[in-house]
Amino acid sequence: MPELPEVEALAGFLTERVVGRTVERVLPVAVSVLKTYDPPLTAVEGRAVTAVRRYGKFLDLATGDGPHLVVHLARAGWLRWQDRLPDAPPRPGKGPLALRVRLAGGGGFDLTEAGTQKRLAVYCVREANDVPGVDRLGPDPLDPAFTPEAFTGLLRGERRRIKGVLRDQSVIAGIGNAYSDEILHAARMSPFKLAATLTDAEAAELYEALGTTLREAVERSRGQAAAELKAGKRTGLRVHGRTGEPCPVCGDTIREVSFSDSSLQYCPTCQTGGKPLADRRLSRLLK
């Protein structure tokens, strides 16, 4: 799933290519992709894109005083830029294409989604906050207002495991399964540790690991073409998706805990005192 660093890079990529250009057509291909009907997609057509912004994992294409086209790529969605789009309109079918945005003067982008679980979402709204997922977002960890004190306040009274808290978009915007693994590894912290039990020193270390991990990932992604971002993300991950490989810090074997719809990776030596975590395969543990 694209997370904060990749969506930030996509926002920069699109800013260079679409701001100031007019949307000629917006063509939904998959029935499931469009989540709103008022205003209609045609309300974006004929308007110039004035800004591209990121809200958590959402991309927002603004058209001045006109509607916003807001995109959430979900787990398997992606954006594919083309300097020249096919002349013929796309046909609905079983392929990955979900929606096409054609710009005046040529070029544009496709939104695609692999797999059978169709969760990619596109909203045409008057304001970005009209999207429920955007309106519910917690603070952005790259915002200067996201201070150590603000972070500690978010953890106070949290009885959930820290992995689940980091992934909760209403607590902190933009962090998903992959970067929560990376942050906790950098902080040498168990993903099952209860957030409310963190000492001041542990909270400070986690805050530092969170900021450093995300800023470094953003820097790695900056300037990359959209087609390169997926591979760039994978090469920068130290534990996530690397079950069975040696930990780059201590050499221990990276372990995995599986749930009904996801898994986490961690290093026992770095994070859990050398003890493997129980793999109960119960998704409720991280809700």
C-alpha cells in the first residue's frame, strides 16, 4: 500500500506535470472506483488544476474554486503517468484500469488496481474535507506542529498495542503497515507493547524514530518517477516484507506475525528481548 512517503512523492510528481493544465476528460472504468455523485465528475472537466496536495494517504487535485478530485490508492492501487494516452476511450473490463484522467494538450494518468479486492477510491467533492476519510485524519507527522509533546499526548490513555496506534489514521495520518514496522524496528520496540505503558524516554525515542524514518523515506522517494516509487519503497525497507532475512542491525532472523488480512515483521533481538512473538493469527489484536 502506498503510504505517506510514496503519496508525498506522487503529489510532487503530479505538481510538476498537471498544475496549470486543464482537465479534458475524467473517464471512470471500474464501477467500484467512484464514491460520490454530487458534484459529478464532469464538473472537473474544463477546469485547470491549481494545486496537488497530500492529506495522509489521500491525493487531492484542486481546481481553484471548482471541485476537488481526491484519490485514495488503498492497498493495490497505483497511478500510471503517460505522456500520450490512447485516443480511444478505455472500455470497462476485467483489467486493472479503474479511471483515466486526460489533460488538454495530451497526456494524463491512469489509476489502476491489481487483484480482486477493489478498494481504490475516487471522490469528486467541493472541499477535500468532504471526504470522510480526510475529515477524520489525525495530525500529519511531517507538520511542524507535530511536536514531541503533541505525540506524547496522543499516546496518553491508549490501551491498544503501539503497532495499531501508529496505523490508526485518526491518530496519526499517513503511516501504514510497512512504515509502522520500520519505525518500531528503528525504535527497538515491540509492536505488541501497549501505548499507554511507554515511559517518557521510550516515547521520545519512538518520536525520533518516527520522524527520521518518514523523512528519510520521503527523501529517497523525492524526484522519482511514479513508475519507480514501488521498487524504491521496497529497497528502503529494513524489516517489513523481509521475513527470514537477517536483520541489518544485529543479524538475527526477521520474524513474522500473521493476521487475517495482514502481517507484521520484526527483529526479536532488536525489539522483543530475543523472544519470538506469538503468531495467533487474530486480526483483532491490531484493531
